[in-house]
Amino acid sequence: MARRISTARARLLATLIVASVTFVLIPAQAQAFQLGLEDTGFESPTASTAQIQRADDALQTTDASVIRVAVYWARIAPTRQTPGFNPSDPNDPNYNWSSLDYAVRTAANHHKQLLAVIWDAPTWAEGPGTPGPGVSPGSWNPDLTEYTAFLHALAVRYSGSFDGLPQIESWEVWDEPNLPYWFSAPDPVSAYRTLLNRAYGVLKAVRKDNQVVFGGLAPVKPNPESFTPLDFAAAVLCLQRVGAQFRADPSCHQRVNFDVFGFHSYTLGATPTKHAAISGDVFVADMGKVRNLVRAVDRRDGVNRPIWVTEFAWFTDPPNSQLGDPDPTAARYVAYAMYEMWRSGVSLVLWQGLTDTPPSAGDTGRGLYTSTGEPKLMLRAFAFPVIARVRHGHGLVWGRAPVSSRVRVAVQRALGSRWRTIATVKTASDGVFSLHFKAHHNGLYRARVIGGPTSLAYDSTPIPPKYTLNVNFG
């Protein structure tokens, strides 16, 4: 936290800062910076009234524009292939669409865009061979013919022209395919490349405006059997990784079709300024490497693809003493992580899981609300991230207000127990703003939408790059 300074000195510093504001900059990003949410409160017909209300409140607080829903192939398809089953027909009575219909309708009722992640094959649709240890059911070498048939039924049902059901606009092909636990095959790189291309062909054939997302990659290699995300993606995309840069692999000439690159940005046991120890892994501080990867394949293909973080969260202690930070610290880290992702070209950040799960669950503590429904400070940090930096006589305040239009924001610095406005800036239409000014001392900064919400205070003292908890990868 910031060091205490005398009220008189604080007033003097604030006066000097106000007098020395040089210019206001609203960056021109190629893609708007949007937020999204994924939660049981949107998806499950058995969600409690409290879960549903919390999901509604989170949408309002964050001004999220995207809701992610999970498509579990094995739960929708029959447990075994029965005579007469036509897997490409969305009307086939052997399919059970009820839960997904509910999730899609619920999300659409909020007038938000839908992102669906498709994974989890039924046993009869897994390919031949025997998976090794540590492979989850539904993850082994999905049969392409069966997968194609299911995708066709799925795309037709949620095309926006079927039985009054809303359209799913974006489709994420599998979940964390660089981890054998979720995706495995004799040659997982080739298998995923083929799966992605097949999905692209089927989804585009039904609706040309369907967006196909390269399945969100896990950020780290947790065990020797896994792939680092950068190495897996580079291999799938026929690239070679050279440090933080990428170039064409002369031995690989296959075209890979997708519209959006998806990534899961978690930083476990470290501050958001700490780089991952394994060069192919990606903590928040390494997101620039993801940008380099996507830009390399874009240059080759002559396109400009968005980068989406389709899963993001931080963990708090309590309740998670193994992975969590105290809520005020976690909130500070979340705000900085949002800045780092935006700076790396990410145009969508989607928080997974709104409410802390029971302590027996391995991922408890990732919620924006406690298990009793109390909002954490992380909620405000995610909804209205603001960071500040002072170095070499130069100050920066960056933020993203929870709005979907241009608004005026007062950027303020703490002056004793009061707040002094440095300048008033206008945001871009996605709420993003930044202010550059001359400054020589660290302090507490915040932003306030005129007539609207106020961000948390942010200490401009740099966050040291360090490990905070004993979490091992590799």
C-alpha cells in the first residue's frame, strides 16, 4: 500500500500534478474491449433463485456483453447409439437439448452475445485405441464423422431459424486441448488441427457469420504429458516458436481455419507482473507472446483475428489458502491483469464462475461473490479496472468504465482523506480511457464516472514480479 505522507505535502503534490497534465489519450484499439461471464446462474435449470439473481446483478455491474455456455456433447447425445438414431438431425428424439435450450434462452433474454464451448464426447464417439493415464472420459480422440454430425445438428438448432431458439454467434472448439486430461489422441496436434478445420467447415456451412474460436488453451503445462500453450498452438498453426517470436514451419503446410484465438489467462501463485518460469507457458505478464503468435499467423493468412480470453479469474484467501490472495490484494492484481491483457491486444475477457464453491472443491475462491453471496472487491476491480503508474517523471492512469457508450470520467488522486480531480477525460465507446501526465511520486488513484460508479483506489507503487505461493508446474 502507499506510504503515508503529510496532508500539506499531499496537497502540494496534487496541485503540481493537476498543473502538469500534458495530454489525454484514448487508444485506438482494433477491437473494442469487452467483458463476459460464465456461471451456473445463466446455464442451469436447477440454479437457485439466489444464483440467478447474482448472475443478473453481475451482468449489470460489469456491463458484460458476452455470456459463455458449455455444450457437453455426452450429456446431449444418447448414452449409446440406438437403431434409427440420426446424429445430424436436431429433431432426433434421442437428443436431449433441454438444458442447453434453457441456457441459450436465458442468455439471449439478457440480450447478450452467446459463446458456446463444445467438448466432452460420448463414449461411443471416442476414437479407437486406448488412452493413457490421466485422460478424462470424453476426451479421447473424438471420431470425426460423429463429431461432424453432432456439430451440424447443433449449428442448425441454434442458427436463429429453428423453433424460435436464439442464435449462438460464436463457437469455441473444445476446451484446453493442450492438456491430455481434456483432449488426447495418438497425435494430439494433428487431431486438434483436423477437429478445428472440420468444425469451421460445418459451422460456416450452416451460417457464414458463425465465429469459430480456436479452443481456449490452458496457460501452463501442469505435468510432463501436457503441452505448453505456445508450443501446442504453434504446432497446430504450422509455426515454430523462437523465444517470444514465431515463424513459419517449413515442414508444415496445412491451412488452419478459425476466426478468433481463445486463451485461458490464469496466473497461479504469482503476481501479475511475474513471467512464467517455463518459456512456453503464459502468465498474464506473458500475454504479449500470445499476441506475437496470433499476429504471426495473421500475417501469413492475410487476416486480423481477435484474441479472446475465454476464461479468467483470480483466487482469494479465504477460502483458498493454497492458491488465493487476500481480497484487496487479489482486486489490485485483477485490475492490473485487465490492463496487461488489454495492452496485449485482448478484446474480450470472460470471468468464469461468479460464486465461491464449497471448500471441498479444488477451484474454490475464484468467485466474484463469497459463498454467502457477498460481493468481493474483485467484482469492482473486474467491472471497473483502473491502474496507475508513475516512473521517470511520467504518470499514467488507465481504466475501463463499465459502460457501452462514451462517458466522461474524473481521474482523481488521494489528497489526505479527500480526492482531488486531476483531469476529466472522455472514454471510448467501450469505456476504455487513459490519462498521461507529469508526476514524480506514487500515490492512490481512482476514476469516477460522472453521475455513475467509482473504481477502487489503486496504489501506483509497482507490483513486484514474484512468486507468492508454492505452486509447481512442469
